[in-house]
Amino acid sequence: MTRGSFPILFITATRIGDAVLASGLIKRLHDEIPNARFTIVAGPAAAPLFREVPNLDEVIVFAKAKDGGHWFDLWRRVRKRKWGLVVDLRGSGLSRFISTKRRAIHRKSAGAPVHKVIEAARTLKIEDEPAPPYVFTSPEIEAHAAELTAGTGPILALAPSANWIGKTWPLERFSRVAMRLLGTGGPMAGGRLMVLGGPESAELSRSLKDVVVRKNFIDLAGKADLLTAFAALKHARLFIGNDSGTMHLAAAAGVPTLGLFGPSDEQLYAPWGEHTRVVRGPRSFEQIQAVDPGFSQALCHMMDLPVETVARAAEELLAATEPTKEAERADG
């Protein structure tokens, strides 16, 4: 530990999406505490998000209890260090049993549910100025992403998978929307298609390769790690995807983001940012929940979301975020 440093233990989420939504807190602490040093505890899927955090001492991979994680093991690993601040977004109460100057422990608040970004901000009592998601990368990662996305024509980014079939919009409908946007007469005519997601998305990606000619297809599904995917998304003109970690990465990257929702509550999990939109079918989250209270059925709850609804929302988002001539000249 560097002399005079302020060590922070930051315990964040297991899932990628939740970790992205809370990531702005790390940026806020980094900006406001110049001598901060970070030890970050995250789930196996989310841990790679944090490897480029400045002044990082360690990323501790910690699974949920049902997956083998044990709070006592984590306590033994961190208890000997004198911490300046412990931020516990899992609400475990671990900080009560270790030496620290300050504690910030997530607690479920009474009243109406709030967006996860605001919920995370409440842990640090900054809900009036919530910290937007922020993912640190490196010049090397950015350069590699630029190589992967090099070419001409706007990029439509798709993430057709999700962690459960219930909130996965049919692949054939993704294909139809992509053809409408990228085809002759479409708002992104002649553009490129980029597909993202984890290893489980590789087969889905291959099913989309015929939407565009080969040179206009960028296949990153199962091939790009989280930070590379995030950096690549910065080069996209539009993102469309199910409620997933990739959707939240897209919004954090600043790309106009259209999230497709069904058995997810957009009040909590809508993509965060100015240029983001949510679209769903005629049923509300509560109506879907009434049919599948435990969200455990192997049943797609997205079948009532039509292609036309998504395509029209995508076209409207493209129009609303059309770069001005002045911005185009500045970029050129």
C-alpha cells in the first residue's frame, strides 16, 4: 500500500448489468479522493469490468453463496487491512466486522422502487446527483476496439441474447429489424452490423451474418471481453438489445441505446443516459409477472413485441440523435 493512500474496499454486484449501473460510484470516489486505492469485490462475470480502474490494488472474485461464495472467506481475506472506506452494495454487513473509518452499506429503502443507478447513489448519499455508469479502459483496449470496428458506414450493434429465454426477443425479429435499418432506403443503408454477447451468443451471431455482406459483418459474440466490447460500442451508431449486461454497457458507452423489455422492470433497469429508450409490447411488467410470478418458466415473454414497434422506435431514436453538420465537421 502506498504511504498516505486511502484504501477503499468496494463490494459490488455479481451480475454484469448491476455492476455497470453502480460503476459510476467508483469514478466519483476516484475523482473526489485523489489518494484513493481500490480493492474491488465482484462476481465472476462482472469482475473483468474493473481491471483498468486507476489505483487498483486487487479485484477479488466472489460468487454468490449458492455458487460457492462464503462471506467468512472474504472476511478473512480483507480483515487485516485498515480501510478508509468500505462500500458494500450487496448489503452484507461485512464492514461491521472489519476495521474501517467509514462504512456505506446498501439498504433497501421503503417506498416506491427507484432506478438501480439512484439506488446505488443512495448508498453514498448522493442520490440528488447520481453518478452515471462509467467503465475505465486503457489506450490499448481502445486502439484494439478501433481496429475491430474499422471500416466505412454506420454500425448497428445488436445483442440478441439474455440470461433467460423469458426476456429474449426472437432472433428472427432482430434480423428483420436489422435488414430494415441497413437495407436499401433504410436510415442506416449500406451500414455495418456488429453482434455482441458472451460465448452463448456465438451461434446466434452466425445466424445473423447473412443480413449484410461479409465485409460489413463484425462478429464479436463470444470473441471480445467486456472491456473490448465496451470500447467497440463507442464506435456504433445505434444499439438494440434485450435487457442484459451488454445493453447497459452500450448505454454507458454513449451509443444511442434501445432496450427491449418484457419480464424486466424498466423503472429499475432501463438503460441509463440521455440517448436511451425502452420499448415493450402491450403488456406491462406487472401483467407479465402475474402470469409467471417466479420468472422461472421456460417461456419467452417477448412474443407480443412486434417488429414494427421496435423498428419504428429505432428509426425515431436515430432521427433524434442525428449528428449536426457542425458536429460532423468537428469530428472530421
